[in-house]
Amino acid sequence: MDRLNYIDSGNASYIDSLYEAYKQDPESVDYGWQKFFEGFDFGKASQPAGTAKTAAVTPENLLKEINVMNMINGYRTRGHLFTKTNPVRERRKYFPGKELETFGLSDADLDTVFNAGHEVGMGPAKLRDIRQMLEDTYCQTIGAEYRYLRNPIKLKWFEDRMESRRNTPKFSVEEKKAMLAKLNEAVTFENFLGTKFLGQKRFSLEGAEALIPALDSVIHQGAELGIEEFIIGMAHRGRLNVLTNIMEKTYKEVFSEFEGKNYDSESAFGGDVKYHLGYSTDIETKNGKKVHLSLCPNPSHLEAVDPVVEGITRAKIDFKYNGDNKKIAPILIHGDASVAGQGIVYEVLQMEKLDGYQTGGTIHLVINNQIGFTTNYKDARSSTYCTDVAKTVLSPVFHVNGDDVEALAYVVNLAMEYRQVFNEDVFIDILCYRRYGHNESDEPKFTQPVLYKAIEAHPNPLLIYNKKLIEEGSIDANYAKELEKTFRAELQQMLDESKAEDRFTDTIPMFEGAWTGLHLANHKELISSIDTSVTEQDITEIGNKLTTLPEGKEFFKKIEKLFEDRRAMVNTTKVFDWAMGELLAYGTLLKEGFPVRLSGEDVKRGTFSHRHAVLTLADSENEYTPLATIETEAKLSIYNSLLSEYGVLGFEYGYALANPNALTIWEAQFGDFFNGAQIIVDQYIASAETKWQRGNGLVMLLPHGYEGQGPEHSSARVERFLELCADDNIQVANCSTPANFFHILRRQMHRDFRKPLIIFTPKSLLRSPKCVSPISDFTSGKFYELIDDSYVDAKKVKRVLLCTGKIYYDLLEKQQVDKRKDVAIVRVEQLYPTPIQQILKMKARYEKATEFIWVQEEPENMGAWPYICRKFHNDTHLNLQVISRLEGASTATGFAKQHAAQQTHIVAKAFEAPAGKAVKETIKKTTEKMANAGAD
């Protein structure tokens, strides 16, 4: 806003122009200038008669008024730099400061009455009173950063609320006692754990205990504003305190976990440490409102839980609350080092206002310990504040002294109100400290001796708040002592009871709420398929809807030709390519009432321009979605994502976690891009069921295949997924036909259990005339884990080639051209759980076969072979050999000629055929080069 600039007498003409505009129409200038000019007119009217008026010279009193306006806006903009927000350190000094001289004023002006007081709701007021009001509002234990917001309505919203109250909390005695009680629970619980379980890790909240009454306050305030559910994500520090004192997990349960009594040697679950676990509960507020709370489980990977929380929230907005984001809110609790250092925070923030990912605003609470593990804040970030990332999406930020529990409660309530009004994120930076090291056995004085000397001498927040309440007469001296005594006795009783029990069994409900009716899959269910066929009538009806363009809308000619060809598949050839097989899967599931959500980079059209699920008109940016024409009550969602893998995959995992009845798909632009989200794969998709007893039905589509395009995008790293496979945790597939892809997607929803599904999808095969399926494969049948060879004469087969994915078509071409009926090609469509019995049954069919060979495009140390080799290592039934590229550090060559030679060599070797002189020469050079480099 213009009035933020420091204005001197050189800007008199500018002020005069504003004044002239004001005289013509007061509403044409900012509200603050309106009030200022009102006062100025009043001042002019009171000037003595005959006073000279010169248009070219701005009167001295007007310049002073301008300087006061500058001071007001200086406090609003930079006041947060001069607050009393740090409980254990001196704040850094900033220049220029907030001295009167900075704004062209002096002590001589303190008792002068200025009409600029209208700007802060005081009317004409003395400068000393205006300044004191600004000091109270912007420079005490609350610092406010909000002036970068570009919406004047939001600016005024904050100014009206903060300045009218001077950012000074006003709570009743009963409310103060309630905060004291929660603070007592937080402090006493940590102290109790520290004395009863010496040496055990608990990642205590000590130093930041004000978080507990703050969370309690925001939950109650949210309930008053219409919130029915909160989804909470946080790391390990303070988690046990939140679990017990906010989530109402019993102290007895936590003590039993410390005693190790929740271990069950007969359980298939591996479990996790207690400060990673999640919990759900229903609480009742002081006004009798019911609120559901969910604390998401999380790994030690800081901030990894953030997108998961947002995805869960969005799924519940879509299906539980009918799109009303004012009934549910996410709360993310960060650390200062992680919120500044982890890129996932930025990725999640960029989702805030996107149609496919927005959740109506998140409350961000930062436990600012002013230190990482041992890293000082000056080494942990370049920004002034750890929360400066919030400014990239124009989220307001509050900095609060963690010793001032009332200030923190006041700010979180203000943030909750802002979220409900504007549906945007708010950050609250709680300046506090960590009383001990990274964990309770760590010695922080090794690296921060000065800081920890100050922390040692600093009283805890309970003592500080108790003293404040006694001094103001809200409680007597014995009130807090009795609170602590009573609560400590309760804790001791719970500890005694937990010790008396021989064993405690965790009761983590896995199949309640949205998961009701589903169950934990057994191995037999995972390696078998169910009937997922669809009638020809349905295929034709849905196919016509998917291939009909509306009249009166203009599309690109290539699109029109594409849809003509697709319509011919439905009504003439009755043979479908990959894109049609995929779209028919979505269409049939929608018709059956299953919601479908597909997200990822450029998924509407598809990276390889094959899907065209959403069409853009030729003469506008309007879109048309053929799938949306299917008559169904199920929700269809197709979103091009932001350029993010880590954040979006985590979001979709959370979405699928909250709604197992929707087909939720994340597609990587190229398969290898998933490695930017490896943390989500490792910590959630592959292991959450074992660690946290949380199932998930997320589908990952990863384009994979060697087409001579270089190391990037050739491989989706099949080997990385297969090395994670155990305990029937995930499903890994590489479908070779559109029909099998159709059936595996449908199978995902038609079984009464959910498992993550990773599918390696094709690129060049998307348009291959060989990679097609007749309608009969859709109308009869199911997903086939293994596809045997129907071309060969089983009694004459001497060699069996096992493969997966695209390489099949290269082998098929060689087999057909050479008419090799003595070499069978068997496709393993589901790599995990591996259909071992089906493979052995296939082997028995080829009773004269003496060679069984795994053939793959990938280097020998990559692809499926390392897993297959291990699976059949020393197997007496199937002594597999391998034909592949040589071991390599890179996934593929960047030279097209070398790629072609390698591919030809693999195929030729599979059939024991001569590869040709040029190919042999290329392979020889590659082999010699690797040998000279010390390769095996």
C-alpha cells in the first residue's frame, strides 16, 4: 500500500493528489487515509482566520501526521523484529529500529495530538498513547507477520482484531485455571516419565509444554466455529504428551509400552517405537460438542507425515463432509530445523489453494527449540525466521514466547478463526527451548554450553504461569501444588496397575469407520484373482460414452481423429488398446459406484499423449471429461498435480488411507520419478501395515521400458520395489496386455481387502498394434498372474523363457518370425506376491524342457532378476538362469545404437540365434570396456 512508504516533504504533491481524490470521493482512497483526511479537514477548520494557504507547500502539521502514519505502519510491518518472544536468548538487533527519530518524530512530539490515531481506532490521540498502543500490540510476547498479505480485507481483519485488543489476552479465571491444569499435566507427565523410566528415550516436550494448553484451546475454539474433526501430524518430540494429554490415550497404555508389555511374540506385526504411533479418539468439549481427533502415525523422517495428513483431510472433506472444509481441519506440528530445512514443507504449502489438493487451510504449530540435533539456528537456515517459507504462499505468521501460555492460546484461537473465515494456512512459531538433548541420554553441553547454562537456570512454563496467576490473584499459593500432587498420584496409580499386569495388548482398530467390512488379506487371497469381467453391453455402452465428443464444441483435429479411432474399437474392430483398456476400467468402476481419483503430473492428457481423459477445447481453456458422462453417484477426480513427487504421493497415500472404497491412483510422469518420493514408499507404502497396522489400497502407475532414450526414464527401478517385498505387504505387477491392466485395476476394488499396488506401465507399447486385447478378454476372465504360451507345442519345448513387461513383445516377434515352437515364452504378470505354484504348474506342462531362463531388458543387477534369483536360489524345481544386459551402475545406455545392439543381443541369446557381426562387435567393445574398468 502506498502509505507504507516513508514520506517526506518531497512527496507533498502526491499527498495533495490523494487529498483531492478524497474530496471528490472519500471511498477512492484507503480507509486509513480517509480517517486521516477527516482529521486534517477538522484541523484546517480550526485554524485561525487569515492563515496563509499555499498549495505548493505542505503544512508542517500535515507532514507530522504523515510521519505518525509511517510510524503506525512501521510497527505493523517490522514490529515483530523487536518483540520479547525468546525466553532464553537475547534477540538479534535490527536497524533501523523503532525509535521516534526513525520516523521523523521526537520526544517533543509525544504530547501532541495527531489525527492519525484514527488509523488505529483511537481517534485523535497523543503520540505517546499511539506509540504505547503499538508497543502493546506488536512488540510484546506476540510478533505478527501479516503485512505482506495482498488482500486489504485480510489486512484489515487482522488489524481490527489485534489492535482493538492490543494483542493482549483476556481470559476468565476459570479459563486460566483450565490452562494451568493442562500445563500441569504436560509438565508433570514429562517429569514423571523422566524419574520412572531413566535412560529410556521419550523425546520429551520439556521447554515447550505450552503446546498442550494451546492444542487444547484450538480444539475447543475450533469446535465452537463448526469443526467436527481434526487430523494432526507431528514428529516424535512431545508426541507421548500429545497422545495422553490431548488424544486421551491412557497413561496406563503408555507405561505398559515403556515396560515392553505390548510385545506379542505370536503377532505378525513388527510394531514401532511408542513415539511413532498414531491414535484416534472422540472427545467432548467444555460446551458439550463432540470432536473426533486423529493423530497420524509417522516415521523419524521429519515432515514426511505432512502430505499424508492433508490427503486424509481431503478424502474426508470429499466423502464424509460433502465438500464442506469448515467441518474438518488439519494441524501440523513442526520443528524449527525441519520446517526450514525439509523441502516437503514447501511442496505441501504449494498445495494449499490447488483444486485437487486444498483442504481449507492448515494450522501450523512450530515447536521452535532454536536448535536441530546439535545444529544452531544460524547454521540451519539462511532466512530470518524458520517459518519464512510460509511467506511464499502468503500465509500469516505469529511468533509467540513459549513461556506465555495465555498469549499462545490467544494466538491459536485467532489463527483458528482466520482459517475458518478465509480457508487459508496460518503459522504459529512457538519460541521455546529443549531442556535436554536430542534424546534424554544426549549431552547438549558438548555443543551448546552457553545456551544450556541459560536453560538450566530457566524455570519451566508451569512455574512461570503459576507465579503470574498468584500475583494477579487468580489462584492462591497452594492451588498449583494440589493440582500437581493429585495428578502425580493418578500417574503413580496407573504405573502400579501397568506393572501388576503380566501383559498388555495394543488395541489398534484396523477395520473400523471407512474400513468396516474389509479384512487383512492372507497369502492365498493375494496370489489368486476373482472374476472382474464386464458384460459386452456395459463395455459397449460405456465405450460409446467415452468416445463420443459433444456437438457444438470444437476440438483439435488430432483429438477428433483419435476419438473416431477409439469409437471404431468399440463398435467395429472390438479390439482395444492400452488407453481404452484403462479408461474402460475407470468407467466400469464408476458405474458400479466406486469413486475414482487419478492424480500426478500431466495425467489428464497423459505424458505420452495416450490417455486424453480430459480434453481441452480448441478455442478456449474449457475442458470436457468423457468419463463424467457416465451415470453414477460415484465421484470422479482427475487432477494434474504440481511438479512434486514426494508431496503428491504422500497426499494420495493419505487419501487412500482415509477412503479405501475409492480407487486412488498416483501416476509418475516417468517411472523413475518415484525415487523423489522414496521416503513415502519406504516408510508408508511398504511398511505401514507391519509397523502401524494401517492398510492402504493406493495404486502407483510407473511408466517403464527400455526404448533407447538414455538412463533417465528407462527404468522405474523394479528392483527397489521387489527388495521391499515381504510379509505380503504390497503387490507388484507388470501387465503386458490392456485387458490384464483392466482387470487388475478392477480387482483392486472388488476384493474385500486393500493392499498397495505398484504397476509398471508401458510407453512405446501404448501405440503398438501388438499390444491390444479383444473384447472377449474384457467380458470373460480376470487378472492373470501368469500368462502361458499358447503358440508352442508343449511336448516339443526344450527351453522356457520367463519374462515380464515389454521384452515379451521383442521375444514374441523373434519366436514368430523364426517359427520357434520349441521355445516357450511365459509372462509373469504379478511379480509379487509371486505366483510360485502357477510357475511350477507351468513347468510341469513342459516336461521335456531342460532350460528355464529369466529374460529381462534391465542390467543383471537391476530389474526383477535379483529378486527372482533369490526366490529360486538353489531351487530343485526350477534352476533359473538369466539373460540380460551386463551389470551396470547406470540403468541404461545413452546411445541409441548401443541400446539397439544390446536389445538384439538379448533376444538372439534367448533363442540361441546369431546376433549379427555389428551387434557382436558392439557387445564385445562394451564387455571389454567394463572388464578394463574392473567390472565382473
